[in-house]
Amino acid sequence: MSIESPKIEKEKLSREPIIERAGVVFDDFDVSFFNDAEELAGDGFEENLTETKKMVDDILGSEWKIDDKLRVYLFTDENQYKEYLKRNFPKIPDDMATFDRKTESVFRCGKIPENEEFRDYCRAQMFSGVGHEMAHLHPFFGGVGNKASKGKWEQEMICVFVEDKVRTKTGSDLMQKMSMENAKKELEKFRNKEGNFSLEAADTNWKNFYSLERLFYPWLEKRYGMEKLRQLWTVLFKDKKGISESLKEIYGEDIDDLEKQFEEGVEKAQNYEELVK
């Protein structure tokens, strides 16, 4: 969806005395920069935001025709970010990126690093976080007002998949490299102490998020293609079938066999690209 040149408006909002806010008005987005978040967003912000929305649509397989406007709030001060959420949206969690199902709003906090090289990663983190929360609000999951999922595979890890795609597109593959290194360590830990990694056990384990989980959907995409992966998501989310039953229905393989093949792939791969590309 194309966006016309933005109209820039900057103002002090008296109803939110904590900080100053710069407002940027697009056709489909109202963006609020708090602190010096506008600096972190950098040049090409309009194009990156538009591309993020398009990537979410492409990955989930349908265009999100926003009825009103998606409100995006960007912070660089963590304390003010959490204070703002506490005052204005007390019922939603203060994770570093979050969304509000009722008001069609996305929130993201990210610090500006002194190291210029690391700044590209932080900028990519900003857009990937926005992309992750956009995905939660997408019509694929029922749109604004959709209910939280009980398991991670049917929504949260799909949004993580979207997040990683956006991060790479906007200039950083550091997270993928870190995930690959950590996944190898996790496999060793599971085998030494806990047995093999289990997709079913991970599904409801909200206390721990493993790099292995982050790599599973990209691995499936490489082996079977994006269309099959999207079919899996549909069965998981819309038909509410478990991860084991869903994998069997879409790929025709038992979950134990897929887990074994996935673990072998992680062990053998020298880097992220070798595993998923």
C-alpha cells in the first residue's frame, strides 16, 4: 500500500507532561516519537515503516486494510516508556515491544547506542519490534480485539518469524547469528541435563524462549516452502490443533522425526545461512 509524502507535525502535549512528543502523520499510520527516538528511526523512516507493513502482509498471506490508523509509539528511554504505559495503558505488559488489542496501537522502546556500528542493529530492532506487534494485530489472527493464544506456536512464534524477517530486511542479521550460536549450546544442554528438545513442551513454556524455537519456522520454510508454512499456521491458529497434529497434517511426518531432523540440521550447520537458506 503506497503512502504519500508525510506531513510533519511537532508539538508539546500537555496531557502527557512526562516528555515531548513529535508526531508524524502518514495515510495509514500516526507515529509518535518520544525522547530522541526520531534520531534512532533515521533517514528513510517512511519507507521502512511502509515496507514493514508490506512484509507482514506478504508473510501472513493477505493485505491488512487498516480501517482507521495504526498508532505507533517509539521510545528510547525505558523508564519513561514503562511510565507512559502505566499511566495510559495500565492493563498491557511493559515488554520492550507490546501492543494494545483495543486501540490498534503498537509500542516499542529501544536505546540509542554510542557505537555507530551497533546503531544499525538497534534501528533494525526498532522496526522488527514494530513488525512483530503489527503481526499480532493482523487480520490473520482476527485483527483488533483478537484473543491471546494459549500456546506459542500458534501466534507468538509466527510473530517472531515476522520480526526476524523484518530485522534482516532493515539491515541486521546479528540476531540470527546469535540464535544459531545459542541454539547449538541449548541442544548440548538439553541432551546433557534434560533430554531432547521438545516442540510440544516448548509450546506452553512461556517462562523460557529458546533460540531453537526461533529457528524452527525458518528451517521449515527452507525445507518445504512458505506456502506450506502458512498452511501450518492456519491449522494451528484457526483450527486450534496442537503442534504435533498440525505438523502431521501439513507435512505428513511425525513430530519426533521432524524434531530429530531439525536437531541434526542445527548440529551440522556452520552458520545460520546454511541452516535456513
